[in-house]
Amino acid sequence: MNGATRERAAPNTDGTRPALEFNHLSISVHAEASEIEADWRALFEDAGTTVYQSFDWINCWLATAARALGIRPALVAMRFEGRLVMLMPLGVERIGPLRVARHLGGEHANIRMPLVATDWRLSAAEAATNRLLARVASAIGGVDLFDFDALPVDQPGTPLFLAAHPAARPARINVGTLALKADFAALLAEHRGAKKSKKHRWQKNALASVGGYRLRRAESQADAEAMFDAFLAEKAAWFRRKGIADSFAEAGIAPFFRALIARRWAGDGNTVIDIDAIEFDGAFHAILGSGTASGRQSGYFLAVTDDEWRRISPGELLIHDVVAAACARGTACLDLGRGEERYKASWLDQPERHVRLLRPVTMAGRAATLVLLGRDAIERSVRNDQRLWRLATRLRRLRADAQAPADDNRDS
């Protein structure tokens, strides 16, 4: 702990703290979220950030996926004169010989940033930020590299001293957002409303032969579990068709989402997860999992059945009705996670820029930084070139087709 006392520095003109005060933060590292729960919840209420920074989301991850994946928790609490003003919910992962400190949640956390009190979201000189991170690394122990990925640049709550660091580079994928309105009709009119309304009417007419459809939101833990089971089955089939490793089949991931479901229905109105589905003809045909905090609904996962009804675009039907329901609830903002798929782009017209900040601690970390930056640059180039992206997609499918007979033989 480092709790030096001295004369308080004058605040910046925007009300934030001078970077000089980084030197006077006391730092402690915790393995259990419960050790700092009360202060965490208070800071979260002040910070107004996303569900991914909430105590409940991180605590569920620690109890399930972090243990299963062998991640060492490192909840870094930084205090100024006894008050918690910054919290970095990190975990140290082994990647080969490297020990990498990352935001807990992995690729399932679409927005990864520390919690920072409103009066500490300052910009800072590179040297000041580097000194702070060096102190954090020393407090954690056994870290080669910090990997702050999916770090928003402009979002309320962003710690500018990290997002504006000179070493920060554009993230591989950004997040699209939609600013909601109480009047859904007005919002729809701003987003090619005539075309969307026409398609929505056609979808309703097409489903009349099976008794229509309904948007169903899970009303109990049992409801949510059934919807999640349906999602897992459909998503596994989708991953096989695409030739992509199933990220939900990794150790601890399904238990993590089940822990969120159990937490959601603990009886205190927590909205750490909700599951919505389009239901017709006796089955779910599109399923969305999301969580809401600080007026923002963030999508976790989405799946659409691959059957004869795919022709009516049940995924688009789901998003249309989810947006309408979110407007009715008074939600301020919606995102559907990282990615630029067509169904997202048609609604989410406000891109939220993300960066990735890699800060090495050791020589091994410096070497890894060069490799990771090069890999990111290649991935961005492929994604930004339609021909290369189509080729990569085609190669994945060919690989999946080649593996399918072998998989079938193993099952027989």
C-alpha cells in the first residue's frame, strides 16, 4: 500500500484530477470480488459504465470461466485518500510462456475498460500513465504484458489516460450503437422506416399461416435456461457450418452464462442478463441475450435457426421488436456487441471507436507486443478488403466441409 499524505493538487479546469496525483494513489490487488463489493458497487453507480464493468458480471465470470480457464484474478483497486477511484478487473492468463494481464471476460466482454470515478477520467502524459502501470504490474506480480483491448475512446466513463495513450492502436473490431427514443415510430422513421415497416408487415403476413409470432422475454430462470439451451444448440451448428471454433464450448463459458441467469433471477431486479426470442410454430427461431446497466442494453449473443423459415429473416424481426421494446422501457442506448454484420449496421448507425493498448512489462512482453500488433494489422486488412474477407470465409467453409465426414464417422 502507498498512501502518502500531502497538500492536495488543484483540479484541472474540467474538474478532473491532475495526472500528478497518480503518484499518490494507494494500490491493492484482490483475488475475491467480495473483498471490495461495497466500494465496487458504489464506484459503478458513480461511473455510469456498461454491464461488463459491474460487480455481478465480473463475479459470475470469476466463479466459473476464470477458474475453468486457469486465469489468476487480479482485481486492482486504486484509492485516493481512502476512496476507491479506479478499479481494473484484470486476470493474468498464460499464453505459452507469457503472462498477460487482461480485462476479465475475454472475447465475451465486448467493452473492456477499468472503472474510473468521474473526477479521475483525465488525460495524462505518456510517462505518467506508464509509471502508474508499472506500479500496478509490481503490485500484481508475475506480469509480462498488459493487454487493454476493446477500450472505447469516446464513451462516457472512458479512462482517457489509457484510451488516449500514444501507443493505443485501432481495435480489430468496433461496436455499433443506437441512441434510442421514447417514440419508436420517430426512431424508425430515421432508420429507413418505410422499408423496415414494409418488411415487418410482410414478415407478419408470412407467419400468419402458423398462427403468427410473438416476441418473448424470459420471465423466469427456467424460461431463460430453456432459451439458452436452444441458443447453444443452434450456435454450435452455426460454428460447425462456418468452420469456426465454438467459443461457447470453451471450458466455463456456458456455466458463466448460467451463473448470470441465476443472478438475474435472485429476486432483486438485477438486469445482468435478459433473453429475448422470436417464437412461432412451437419453437424459438431467433434468440438474443443481453444485459442492461446505466441505461445501455448490450448484446451478448444472438442465434437464428437455419431452417425453412430463415427466408423471412427472423433475426431482423427480433432486432426490430427488441428495439421497439427497449424504447418502451425507456432504455437510452443499444448495442449488439462487436462486429459489423448487415443486420447490425441497418440499425446501429453510431460507431463506437475502440482501441487496443499493449504495454509490455518485461522483455518477453516487448517481443509479444510486436507480434500482436502485426497480427491485428493483418486481421484489419483482411476485414477491410471485401475480396480477402470473402476468400477467408470461403476457406473456413471448405475446411468445415472437409471435417464434416470425419465428424460424422466418429459419431456413427
